Amino acid sequence: MTQQTILSGKVALVQGGSRGIGAAIVKRLAEQGAAVAFTFVSSEAKARELQDSITANGGKALAIHADSADAEAIRAAVDNTVKTFGRLDILVNNAGVLAIGPLEEFSLEDFDRTLSINVRSVFIATQEAARHMGDGGRIINIGSTNADRMPFAGGGVYAMSKSALVGLTKGLARDLGPRGITINNVQPGPVDTDMNPASGDFAESLIPLMAVGRYGHVEEIASFVAYLAGPEAGYITGASLTIDGGFGA
């Protein structure tokens, strides 16, 4: 079995897959043979471009408009995936938001939205996906190294939301393990994306904190996720696995 066929016959759904880390995950899973559905909210042009590029290369992809703050939209995305591709084997919960601000000024609206998308949507998607998965199913949450280390002020709520995924992943591993489904939490460090570019004042403040002295690349995160989605990772579950260039070392 080659890397190009290791996920052949599998169906994946990626929450938040139109750009950045999510798009890289969609591409990698498709390259390894999976049919991949993915959700988007505002980046419709990028979502359609990604879908078309995969299908043009002989793969199977489906872009689904779904707001991860909307429980019914999440459930509909899961159902749409199953109806289109016939099954669901892999779920990647990548949708997330980042709100940073001084404690005194941080709004309850931002607090609630952070929890809604970063935590609540993960639970809803996992609950719905589990109804369709059989033995060998894979669920991968995209957390953050900030669950363990928050080196600047204003990020407490974001760090809390990503810490919540650590406990949720451990607990759900007990629910899903007897069914042969694994669930893990990938914790990236700073990664070069349009939302967090590897150049600029913010990046300059973070790069010295990494042991390797650079931002990560989206492809590095995607390859890690693809491994967890594959057949060799069946004995890994309930784990929070950090890929952060030594940010937390």
C-alpha cells in the first residue's frame, strides 16, 4: 500500500477546511486516497477552488457551506457527507476562532463565540459523526500548544478553549474506544497562515520562543493529521500530541 492509496475507500469530513491548516489537511487526505468533504463559512471562492483542484486531479471532494456556530448546520454537514459518499470514516475538527483582548475589555460575545466554535462544535460534530462510524473510525481535533503555554497577555479565553479539548478528547476516548474508534487532539504551535503569517511584529515576538527558530508549515500539520487518520495509528487514542517546533519545551 502506497501513500497515495493508504486512505483509499475512506471518507473524511474536515470542519473548517477552505484555507490554512484545514485546506492543507483536505489536500493531504485526498492525496492519500480519501474522499473528502469540508466545511467553509466565508471563503467560498477558496473552497470552490480547492474542491475543483482535487476533482480535476481525479479525487473526490465536496465543499459544504456550514457555520460551526450552528448546531444544525454541523449535523447537516455530517449527513450531507454520508449521503454523498456513502459513509464516514474520518472526522477532523479544525474550525476555530481566536479572540484576544485585555481582560477588562473582553466581551461576553467573544467569550461565548470562542467556546461555541472551539469547543461546542467539536462535541456536536463528534456526536453526529459517531452515529455513522464503524470500527476503525478516526476523529482528530485541532487544538493548540496554547493549551499548555500562553506566553502573552489577552489570550486566556482562547487558551481555556483549547485546554477544554484536552479533557474532552480524553473523556470521549473512553466512550468511543469500545467501538474501535480513536480520537486524538493535535496541538500545533505557531504556523504560517494568512491569519498568522510568519513575518511581522507578532511573529517576531514568537519565533524566539521556538526551539527550531521558525514557524511551522501547514503541510507539517497535515502530515501529522494524516498519520493519525491512517491504519498505523490504531493504538493511539485520548492523546494530546504537540507539534510546535519546541514552543513549549
